[in-house]
Amino acid sequence: MMSQKKIEESVSRRKFLSLAGMGAAAFAVSPRFAFANESGSDRKIRMGIVGGGFGSSFHFHEHPNCIVEAVSDLRADRRDILMKTYSCSKSYESLDKLLKDPKVEAVFIATEAPNHAKHVLATLRAGKHVLCAVPAAWTLEECAEMRDTVKRTGLTYMMGETSYWRQNTISVRKMYAEGQFGHIFSAAAEYNHPVSEGSALLIENGVPNWRYGIPPMHYPTHCTSFLISVTGERLTDVTCLGWGDKTPMLTNNRYKNPFANETAFFKTSKGNPFRVEVNWRGALRNVERGEWRGEKMSFYSSYGDVDPATIVKLVQLPGVDEGGYPNLQDVTEKYDQPKWWKTDMLPPSLRKDSYHDGAHTFITHEFIDALVNNRKPAVDIHEALAYTAPGIVAHQSALKNGEYMKIPSFD
Ligand SMILES: NC(=O)c1ccc[n+]([C@@H]2O[C@H](COP(=O)([O-])OP(=O)(O)OC[C@H]3O[C@@H](n4cnc5c(N)ncnc54)[C@H](O)[C@@H]3O)[C@@H](O)[C@H]2O)c1
């Protein structure tokens, strides 16, 4: 038997063997979580949908256990879009009015991020279940109030985190559960969404909207979910640095935020390092992607449509190397991504591609199915706050030039 030291030395000398392009049949995984409504219930959840931008890109009207009862937006044009998308004839001029409708059992909140906590709390207090777009909250005080209110009301809260349901992430979660990675000892994630100062995404009719000057780490969930949703670990400590210049967006915004880009270095509850970047400016690929590095296998998710995901696997070849050590080699393969949205993870009417790499049909189904079967949704309140709160603390750290800070737990 080789000593651990010899094995480590051998690994450090191992040859790089690229098998890119060979296909990834050896790593194919089969769906383990079939279309969940095994109870065969014909119960119909009566949904309200609020926010006709992002909120108009889901599939509630196509789900066998859902009826879109009503929609709402402050803007008439967006109410029209929502009514058309969801084939729904009832609309309200505000969330407050929709919440008075006794027929509405559950609400999808797709309003501006800084108002999520306020709108979620109002919905829960009206006695309705809630699905909300990311992030869960804006302050740590809101995080605590949301956790307590979900517990007190006993209602279902789910966050619609798209990175949780990206096809790569679904694969990685399955592979990790099957033990293919071994221990994941480090991870990284990046969310790059470069925008120019005067972009219509930030300024509507000459007025800066909620996205103008938003602190990058207040929008961390597309990254933090990559690790937390796979291993279940929590982020306990952080140091973060930010970068910004003197453009108007960073010298005059409602958040007093001077940073266009922030990079955080988190410590996890397993003592592992996790690097997270959220960037709004620079020569960057517009991506949401993760990297998971394990003892036995690592996974580097795709760069959008440009480069496919890659797997690196440590394999032991026959015999020993020149020094008599185990003949370990890292083998790099292009990952042949299964399209999970085509499988029985979804009801037949939802088996189609959807926005954010197939995430929107999964979010639709997960929320409705959790309510129908009276079970916890995958991204429940604790999971949602575990994705959100670390970013709030990371931004505080960046404002203090990288001060090392503790992250409170909301479990
Ligand atoms: N990948 C993702 O997960 C992803 C992608 C895009 C947007 N989002 C999230 O979705 C949310 C919405 O994004 P968006 O781009 O559509 O923003 P947006 O500002 O374009 O739209 C928000 C809409 O909410 C409406 N609204 C606000 N308060 C309301 C109220 N009290 N009653 C009724 N309507 C109200 C506004 O009129 C507006 O039309 C944001 O929180 C954003 O973070 C998530």
C-alpha cells in the first residue's frame, strides 16, 4: 500500500489528459426524482401573480394543478401582459387589492427586489402562501422577520431561485448525492451581468429604477445557491472587496453603494472556502455559473452557450507510475448535459425548455407540487435566507474594506 504522502506526490506529478469531445456517457446520471405528484391529486391551487416583467415568464396556467385566479401590476400595460400570458381575465391595480380576493390561495411576488420582504410579509399576513423572486430580503432584520412570520403562520414560502434549477446544477446535485465528487473542498461561482450607465434596464423614462446602483452582493443568490443547494452547507464567515469608479451610478444612488463589482470569500460550515463574484461592469461574459472541486471529481459549469460544462475526474490507471506510486491521472471531459426538463421530473405539459436554462418550468412545478402534496418546497424560507443573508453581510464587509465578518444563521 502506498503512503498518503506518496499518493499526494503522485497526484502532483500526474499528467493532464484531455479527452474533451469524447462525450460523457460514463458520467451520465439518471433522473431519481420523478414527477412528484404521485398522489394523483386533482386539487387546483388558485394563484395570484404580481409583477408583469419577470412575473410574466412562468407556466402556472399550464400546470395541471393550478389555476391563475388573478394578476396584478401597478402598470396597466403590464397587467395586460399578465392577463394575456396566463389567460386570466381578472386583474388588480395593486398587490394590496389582490390580497383581498378570498379566492386567491397563493401569490407569486415578482416585484422589485428591495420590496420583496414587505410584499411577502403582507401576503403571509393575508393568509396566503407565497413564492417570491430573488433575493429573499434586503436587510438582516427583514430576514429574521420573514423567518418568524413563516413559522408563526405555518404557510408555505418558496424562493424562485433559477440557479437551483439550471440543468448543470440539477446534474451536480444528483452526482453529489451519488457520491461521485467525494468531499467538495472548494467552490466558486460568478454572476456577471454587465450593463452600461444609461441602459434601459436601469433608467426608465429618464428615472433611475431599483436596479440603478444596486450593491452587487445584495443580489448573491444566483451564486450562493450553486454550493448550498448541492452540499447543504451554510456560509458562516466572509471577507469581501468591492470595485467602483466615479460614474454617476456609483456616486449618486439610493443605496449609497460605491461598488459596481464585488468579490467575496466565504468560509462554509464545513470549513471550506467559497469564492463568489457578482459583477455589473467590465469585460465579462454574461453568465451565472459554478465550479465544484472534489476529491474524486470536479465540475466546471458552462460559460453560457459558448463553452460546454467540463468534468475532471481523478482515475487510477493500471499499474504504478515511474516512482512506484499509484498511477493517478486527471481526465477532462466535455459534459454531455441531459435536458432534465424533458424528463418525468416535470408533468408532461411542462416538459419544454424555459428561461434561465430551463428553470422556469421547474420553479412553477416545485411550488405548486409542494402545496398540493403539503410538503416543503426545495428552496424554503431557511434555504432562501441561507442564500440571501451572506450577501448582505458581504456588502457590509466590502464597505469596511474587507473586514472579516460573521454571518448569522436563520435556520
Ligand atoms: N433569474 C432570476 O431569478 C431573475 C431574473 C430577472 C428578475 N428577477 C427578479 O424578479 C423581480 C422582478 O424583476 P423585473 O425585471 O420584472 O422588475 P421590474 O421592476 O421590471 O418589474 C417589477 C414590477 O412589479 C410591479 N409592482 C411593484 N409593486 C407592486 C405592487 N405593490 N402591486 C402590483 N405590482 C407591483 C411594478 O409595477 C413592475 O411592473 C426582481 O426582484 C428581480 O430580482 C429574477
